[in-house]
Amino acid sequence: MAKEMDFETALKELERLVVQMEGDQLPLDEALKTFEQGIKLSRYCAKCLDAAERQIQELTRDEEGRPLLHAWDRDNPDLAQT
């Protein structure tokens, strides 16, 4: 897989491969190749999400490096409680 592929492109390609495999039209050898490509894309997407999560954690630390945690308000998701 090309390193210049972004998350959104990889996810769309993964979705396309899933649809293709669900169609039951691929011969076994091609289905295995498609599955292998899907696994690679899935791992790439997971790495991208992990990196984004780490970046968010870094960006949401206070001046002493402690994580800023907020409780989720189900009735009003735009307002977080501290």
C-alpha cells in the first residue's frame, strides 16, 4: 500500500473491498488476495486512528501535562461537565 494514501481514501477502498467480497463473485485465490489487501488497509486505518487519538490526548492536556477529562452529557452533547 502506498504511504501517500490518506485515511479517508484507505477507508473507502476498504469499504469497496468488503462489498466486493460480500458479492460472492470472486474465485478463491482472488478472494484471498482481496482479503489480504483488506487486512492491510484495516491495519493502516487503525494506525491512523491511533495516531489521531494520541494527538488529541496531547492537545487536551493542561499546562502541567495532565489530561483534561470531561463527563459526557447525553442530553446535551455540546456541553461537557468538568
